[in-house]
Amino acid sequence: MPEVALDEGIDLAVDALHAHFAGSRDTLESGMVAVVVEGISSLDQYTRVERYLRTLDPVRQVDVKRLEPGRVEFHLTARGGAEAVSRAITLGTTLQALDTGTEVGHYQLSSP
């Protein structure tokens, strides 16, 4: 009997974590999310950020919208919208959120 209770507890914990990090079923539709990353000054850094964004669970597609000296604006197709992308980014150490007062997700590339 303890094994059944443990299995049920694990299932409930997994469901709760999934709901928290992936969003509710209502928010799982794909949408476009703009992400601006500062601190990109080389091809290696650009490649690092693009590859990182592609690994994020909610992200389905990564496109470059604008290249400027030291920054890149990406447009992501992502399940769960900007909130899901933001949650996924905060789980890693590649990008750090910048508070710019705008609606666009704005990040700084962290040192490797």
C-alpha cells in the first residue's frame, strides 16, 4: 500500500510542477513573443543565445527580427506566450532579465 500512495503523490507533484512551469491548458496555444537580448557583440555570443532560446520548452521557432550593435531582437513562436518564455528563461543562467519598463522581454547575456 505505501508504494501506491507514493506513486499517487509523485503523480500529483509532477502535475503541479507542469501546471506551474508550462502554464494552464488554456495558455498552451502558440503565439509570437518578442525578446530583446543586450550584450551580444560576437557571432559566438549570437549563436549561444539563439541555440539557448531554441532549447526552451515552450519555444517552437526562433526568428531574428532586428540586429543592432550589441543587441538582437528575436521573435519566438512559443506555447504559453511571454509568461511561459519568461519562466523558462529564469530557470537558466544564460540570460538575465532587465527592467526597462516596456512590454518586450528584455534580457542581458550572462558571462559564460
